[in-house]
Amino acid sequence: MDKTEKQKMLAGELYRSTDPELVAERHNARRLTRLYNATTEQESEKRVQMLRELFGTVGSTLEIEPPFYCDYGYNIYAGEGFYMNFGCIILDCCSVHIGDNVLCAPAVQIYTATHPTDPEIRLSGLELAAPVRIGNNVWIGGGAIICPGVTVGDHTTIAAGSVVVKDIPERVVAGGNPCRIIRHL
């Protein structure tokens, strides 16, 4: 049996994002994030309930400051003590695993979505995605971008403004564009 476009997307294969199932799921995520972003600071329990509905899994404690945006939501798996500051984006066309006690400063962007580099394939409308994994006790500085297919190891700090295009090991401070190890901890 042929794979659905959603199955292809989740497997990291070329897929069509215009597939009606995927369009409907993105619309649902847009609806939920719009409602989430309209909540007030007095509605913390409502916010947690909405994130539980939106995400694949969440820990018992989490906080995301609005505005927050994502593609699907259900591909985001967040551990205990997850915190995201204002204006963060997760493009979750593939799985995004976020460990325990991860802190994200404002404007952090986590991307699983990408496009083929071959222009003919790209012009055909096909897209790609690759999973992202962020370990436990990671701090990601403001404006950092985590690119598709990247793993960030446990107990690591990613400096503000970094563009993470390759895996970063555990227990390091890393920064820059492209992001590289600055020092071992």
C-alpha cells in the first residue's frame, strides 16, 4: 500500500504539504495557537490545557509565553519544566523531542521543515523534514535557530543568535553562525 503524504512527511521523505489531511491539521494548529496567543497571563491553567491538546506530549510543568507558533503541534514532545519565552516558533513537520528543563529565550526558532536543494524537485512542490532532538537541561539563547535534523546534547548552552546546522554534543557552550563549540563544561 502507498504511504500517505503525512506518513512520508514523518518519515523524512519527499511529500506534498498541500495534501488535504495536512492542510486540515495545520489549520487546526493555527486555530489552537491563535486561541492560545489570545489568552491572558491570568489563564495559566487554560494555557497548559491548550498545550496538552496541541502537543504530542508535555511534562507536568511547562510555560510558553505568547505569541507562539507551530505547524502541527502533535509532533512536539516536551519534557518536564519546559519554558519558551516570547515569539518562539517550532516548525514541526517531523518530530521535535525536547528534554527536561529546557529553557528557550525570546525568538528561538526550531525547524524540522526544509526544501530540496535541487531546483527542479523544489519547483515541483515537494518538501522535506528532518527530526530535531534537544537534550535535558539545555538553554537556547535569544534568536537562535535550530535547523532540521540537529541534535543538541544534554547540559548544553546555545548562545544567542546562533544558527545550529550540525549536532552539538553534551556539556558545551556553543555559538555563532554556523554554531560551533566555544568551550567544554
